[in-house]
Amino acid sequence: MTTSSPSPALPLDDETAGAVVDAMMPLVGIPMAPEWRETVIANVKATAAAARLVLDFPLDDSVEPAPVFRA
């Protein structure tokens, strides 16, 4: 049986991604030059699109994490 839970609205549009960037900048404490903003927004959108692929992948309830292998 596959369970699904509501997931965030991904991929993000420009306005939402910009709001995410604006909200996170003070929290992460990394200065961002204004000319970098559009590139950072593009990266947030690309990361959200990749997250959507992972979040949408169906997993059965019986799936267990793989054991840890060390070299």
C-alpha cells in the first residue's frame, strides 16, 4: 500500500522562489549581492524541481532504508 501526504506546491514560480530567498537570507547569514538574486532564485527553483521528483516517487509502506555500508 502506498501512502501519500500533501506535499508543497513544487516546482516554484518566480514570485514564490523570490519570497523563499528573501525569507532565508537573514536566517542563513550569508550576504548576497543584489546582482546574484536572480541566479539564487533560479537555483532555488531547480532544487525545488529536483525535490518534486523525490517527493513524488511512490514508496510502499514496507520499504526499509538500506543498511549503511562502509569501505
